[in-house]
Amino acid sequence: MNYIVANLPDEYRIADEVELRRRIKVKKAELGDKLVILTHHYQRLEIVEFNDFLGDSYALAKSASQQKDAEHIVFCGVRFMAEAADILSDDDKKVYLANPTAGCPMADMAPTGLVYQSWDFIESVLGPDKVLPLSYMNSSAELKAFCGKNGGLICTSSNADAAFDYCFKQNRKLFFFPDQHLGRNTAKKKGIPKDKIALYDINKENGGLTAADIERADVILWSGYCHVHVNFNTEQIAAQRKEFADLKIVVHPECAEEVVDLADSVGSTSHIVNFVEQAPIGSTIAIGTELNLIHRLSVNHPDKKIMSLAGNMCVVCSNMFRTSLQDLCFTLENFDKAELVRVPEDISENAKIALERMLEVGR
Ligand code: SF4
């Protein structure tokens, strides 16, 4: 039986934080190099405390691919990240998602059947070998395999630029999914004019695009989005700039184009962390990303004023928030009962090709 939060044995559900922390420390010490805990920047503060490696999805994927001694890789993040860790790590490694219910609604916006259907339509217009599929890391293992099989690759928010270059160097148009905002912001940065960026609307037949739209486009974007990052808007920027004279604004590229345009800096979660670390003491910084990261940065930098660009709005990723000390403790104490993340070999093989291309193009 695989355990999820709702049915964790009582001893975990009733244990207090002090007890859970103690037991996690004991297990970590006992397992030593046989265990590695990979933790995403959006995890809760008390989970980040136990990381062996903390990073954005690019850095975590790379770390998974480099693990040599660890037998158990415990992922504190969401499912697509743990799947990538399983695909990239050696076969003798066992990967667990500390909370197996943690998914990503954006990844779910690109169901495989619909992506295959849209690809067939696009290829029926353009003919073969004219377009490359490029998937954001936030996608299912099946879609990663689809990219690998069709000459494409994966990118994260920290290397989307390099991945776009990879496709354009091959004189191909680019079909990017699932996040329209990262796609649009990157295309704009690459100097692609607006009329050469087409939006494939998943709620319309053939994405609402005509053959002429597809022929004209250099970049075709899937219409997915992150429900956390679309909460940031230009009114918030105007209000915060009015209130704080020397304000700096740094946002994630999953934010809408108009928000990115007005920010002082844009980049992945690692970029945001570096931006805050390097800002002079006394800086006032408003951040457009997930609230747990903003909170941790404010705790770690009491000499700077760090706040959410969205003010009091709840910009929490509930899936990232799902991983609790109970889940982590249970996973470490019960590898035989915790859910193993295993991507089937027929999918893993092609997905690995696409992920390795991502690591090859670098950041
Ligand atoms: S923050 Fe957005 S893109 Fe990231 S895991 Fe949560 S829903 Fe998915």
C-alpha cells in the first residue's frame, strides 16, 4: 500500500514538530551517504531545513544525474521533478516523492493526447522536420519522451534562452508547452516579433489557429499557465513603486509579459535567490514568485525588506506546500512502504534523451 497524507499511520499524524525533527535527524545520520534529500526552493521552511541539496528544477535535475553514493533519493517538490530525478539517475537509485499527491496544475494543462493531436495538426500544415517540440520541465514524463523522440528537448526557466537557441540553430520553428508566459517572455527576449508568436488555445479546435497562422509563426505557444504566477499584475507594481521610492522588483518568467516588462529583473528561482543575496543591505525588494520562497528569503535576510509583489494575496503553491515533516519522517522511516517513483522504461528512454539535451545546452 502506498501511503498519502490522509492515511499516514497515526503515530506520524499526532507526532509534534520536535519529535518529527528529532526522528528525521536520526534517520539522516543513520543513512549517511546512502540518502540524499533534494529540495525545491518553494518548499516550506521546516522542510528546507533538512535538504542535502536545495535548488531550482534545473539544479535539482542535474544533482539527481550526478548522485553516485546515494541509494535513496527523496524528493521534496512535485511529481514532475521526482520523475525527472528517476529518469536521470542511475538505475540502482530509488527515488521517492515525500508527498506522493504533490502534482503541478500547469503540467496537467498539457495532457499527452491533446499535445499529440496538436502536433499532428501542426505537422500536417508544415510538413515533416519544420518544427521542434520544446517542453518546460513542468510536464509529464510522457511529454518529455515525446520531445526526445521528435528531436526536441526540455528546458527550465533558467535555461529557456539556451533551449530556444538550440531549436533556432536547426532552422526549426518551435512548439513550446505548457507555459505560455515563459514561452512568450523568452521569445520576446530573443527578438521574435509579436506577429510571429502564435497561441495554441487548448480550448479551441486546432488551437483556434489557421494554417496561415502556423505558417507565419516562428514560435507556437501552448496556452497553459501557473495559477500562482498569474496573480502578479501591473497595478501591484504601480502601487508598490509609489509606496517605496527605492524599490527593486524581481519576478519569475512564469509571470505575464506586462509584469516582466516593468520588473527590474527577471529569472528563475535561483536567479531570485541570488538577486536578493547580492542586493545591498537596507534594500527594499518586492518579489513576484511563490510565497514560501519569499518568506524564507525574508527570514534569511533580516537586514533587507523583502516582500511579496502581490501584498497580502495568497500566492502559495498548494502542491509544493503539501510536503510536511510528517511526510518526510514517514518516507525516511518506511522506504518499503513509501511510494517509489518509477518511470516505465519505454518512456524513460526517450525522456532521458530530451533531459540530457537540456543539461547539454546548459544554463
Ligand atoms: S508554482 Fe506553479 S508551476 Fe510551480 S509547481 Fe506550483 S503550480 Fe506548478
